[in-house]
Amino acid sequence: MRPPVGLTPARQGLAGLLLAALLASPPLRHWLEVTMWRHMLLQFPLWLLAGALLAATLAPRVRHALAACNAHGIAGLVGLGVVLAVLMVPRVLDLALRDAGIEAAKCAALLLAGALLRLSWRPAGLVVQAFFLGMQLPMMVVVGQLYIDSPLRLCNAYLRDDQERLGRWLIALAALLAVAWLAHAAWLLVRRDAAATPPVQREPL
């Protein structure tokens, strides 16, 4: 992931810290968690963003040490996938709403996942990115379809209508992410081919 334009690492870290503090505040946390779709599709990405911003403050020595254990971003993206898979389980959402310890663990896991995403996405390259998305996006579609088709409430804290709405949004988000990545990949490949093509030499008249 590229750092936001015009933000130094210190400013990015401060922005991440402020965002994390804001997300942890009871009024905003309650507003985000009062509906199932906001809980998963707004709160989760915002915590990931906070973690990605905080990762900018890592010292170069720490980054180098992590990179040695994260060749081609594989380990980081696997960790990210595990975190997202666990947090999509309806029982986990229920427990996070009831238990402050599980809520704190959820937020810490999302912060870590956001940092892993930032440290792993660019080193992964298009091939590993495609493999990761090829695993993650179909899982989102399957979970979304399960939320839509289930005759029962999978989360006791949320109504079935809210569950169905989340399912539709998950499927739509998976499709949107797939299209966005394919467009980005095509743009990178076109740029790479253009840079590799030598300029045409015109013969003097």
C-alpha cells in the first residue's frame, strides 16, 4: 500500500493513533456496532486503516527484520486472511458485543492486520496479490450468500433483515474489489510494457 500523499511517517502515525482513539470511543463504537453491516463493513476497514497508518512509524531496522520473515508478503497476507476469516464468524461478532476482552482482542487483531496489509501488499506483487484475493473474495461471497440464505439469525445481537443486508453488501464489495484490482493490475502491466518498449528511432531525412 502506498502512503498517503503529503503525510510524513510521524503524521501518519499520529493520524492512525487519533483514528484508533476515535474508534474506541463509546459513542462511535456503539454507532458502528448497532447494525451488523456497519460493524463488519465500516468498523473493520477503519481499524485496518488505523493499523496501516500506525505501521508507518516502524523503524527501518524493524521493517527490515519483519521483511526477512515476510518474503513476497506471503506471511503477512496469510495472517491478514486468518484474522478476517475468524472475525467473519457470526459467533465472534456476538461475543465481541458481550465481552469487553474479546472486543479489545478484535480491535487489536484488526490493527495488526492493517499493519500486515501495508507491509505485505507491495512486496507481494501481482501474482501473490491475485492468489490472496482469489482466496479471500470467494470466501466473502460464500459468507455473504450464507447470511442471505440462512433461515435463522446467525448473530443473536442482530435481526435477520440486517443479516441479509450484510450478505448483499459483502457480495457487492467482493465484486467491487475484484474489478478494482483487475483494473489496477491491467494499468500496471500496460505501464510495464510501455517502459520496456524501446523508443522508435526515426531515420534522418
